[in-house]
Amino acid sequence: MTHSKSRMAACLLTLAILLAVPPSFAAGGNTDKFKRRTGSGDPVAGKVASQICQGCHGVNGNSTDELIPKLAGQYDVYVIKQMRNYLAGTRSHEIMNNMAAPLSDRELADIAAYFADQAIMKGNGAAANEKGKNLFLKGNISDMVMTCAYCHGESGKGLDPSTAMYPVIGGQHKAYLLKQLRDFREDKRVNSPNVIMNRIVKSLSDTDLEALAEYISVQ
Ligand code: HEC
Ligand code: HEC
């Protein structure tokens, strides 16, 4: 087993235990990573259907507003889950709660495929701060035996499309990341499976979260 495979296995194992349900993804078989990132939707139809979304999230999924997340190269599975969560009110945001309502499953799959199909989000490549890097890669995170990198990958670009429940975060806007991390810590966002993210960041200080958001955003 390679280092990264064993890391991924550790991550999956832990999450499977935490969720106490079998993971919904199957290992092996399909080697077409690209196809698995975009899922069953049609990116061409999604380009048209996502016009209203592009107004805020950017034509290629690279938004310019720091509080509007980039969706470029984000896993379709994650995007679809978030939209369903906004619709159900299990994730709340005044704008996004209304956005999900008029979409059919087909349209949503197409829109998610369109954003997943874009070149993956990228930070400005500035030198990563040591504090954030240490926390992200080595951690000292509450009672968890894992670091952020276990689930989100070393640069936060996700592990593999077969584990698409762990979103791409590397290269995301810093202000958006910081808001999400604070919302998890303060239980304002509680839609992660088995509130795993809330538990992971619970004991982190403001300066820890700031350093992490900075580190992740430059990737
Ligand atoms: C008026 C601006 C606006 C429009 C239009 C808009 N969004 Fe958003 N979207 C936002 C903001 C702001 C957030 C961050 C919300 C939060 O902090 O929870 C967001 C969050 C999201 C997220 C969560 C991303 C993540 O990384 O967790 C997804 C997915 C998303 N939007 C998809 C869409 C789709 C699909 C559409 C079109 C149907 C759309 N949005 C239209 C502003 C917008
Ligand atoms: C056990 C796996 C696991 C670990 C470890 C983990 N995460 Fe997550 N993280 C997730 C999952 C799953 C989600 C998606 C939650 C959802 O479905 O809403 C997520 C979501 C996020 C988001 C929100 C992304 C977005 O676009 O809104 C951020 C930011 C994040 N994690 C940062 C971190 C940081 C920083 C660490 C380390 C301190 C970390 N994560 C550790 C599994 C993990």
C-alpha cells in the first residue's frame, strides 16, 4: 500500500465508523476519474441551465467575490448534496436557500457536471504559512486521529472522485473558508455527515482557523 492509499484507507475507515453506515462509493473498477468527477449529468446542458448561477459563481465557476465559493472542479456529488441541503434548510443561507427550489434533479445533475467539468479552482500560489501547513498536514485536532489532509488531500484538492463526499477546498477563497470553519465551530453549519466537521474544528482557536483558511486558499 502506498502512503497516500493508506492515508485514504484510514480516512475512509474512520468516516465509515463515524457514520456507522457503509460508504456509498465503490472502490476500484472505473479508472475514468474525470467521468466520475462530473457524474451522470451533461455539462453542455448544464452550461445553459447554470446561467443564473454563473452570475455569482463565475462563468467558469471561479467567483470573484470572496464570500461566494468557487465551484470550478468541485465534485458533482458534493454540489448536489449542498443544493439539497439548502433546499431542505439543513444548511442555511438566505440566497442559496431560494436558488435550489426551482431545479429538477436532471437540471441539478447537469449544473453540477458543468462546474465539475471546469479546470479545478486554484489559489494564488503564495508561500504557505507554516502554522496553517502544520495544522493541515500534521494536525493536533481535538480528539480526532486524522488531519485535514486525510480527507481533503494534501493540497486540499480532494482525494479521488470515488470519495467525492470530501469537497475540494484547496484554492477556495480565504474569506469563504474562514466563514465555513467558524460556522462549523459555532454549529451554525451542521450539515456535514454526522457533524464531523463541527467536531474536527471545535477546539481550534480563531488564529488556528485563520492560519488554516490562509493555507488552504493559496493552494
Ligand atoms: C446571488 C448570488 C448567488 C447565486 C445566483 C447563486 N449562488 Fe450559490 N452561493 C452564493 C453564496 C453567497 C454562497 C455561500 C453560502 C454560504 O456561505 O453558505 C453560495 C454557495 C453555494 C454552494 C455551496 C458551495 C460549497 O463549497 O459548499 C453551491 C453548491 C452553490 N452555491 C451552487 C449554486 C448553484 C447551482 C446556483 C444556481 C442554481 C447558485 N449557487 C446561484 C451565491 C449565489
Ligand atoms: C473525516 C474526514 C474529514 C476531515 C479529517 C476533515 N474534513 Fe473537512 N469536510 C469533510 C466533509 C465530509 C465535508 C463536507 C460536508 C458536507 O457535506 O456539507 C467537509 C467540508 C469542509 C469544508 C467546507 C467546504 C465548502 O466548500 O464549504 C471546509 C472548509 C473543510 N471541510 C475544512 C477542513 C479542515 C480545515 C480540516 C482540518 C482541520 C478538515 N476539513 C478535516 C470531511 C473531513
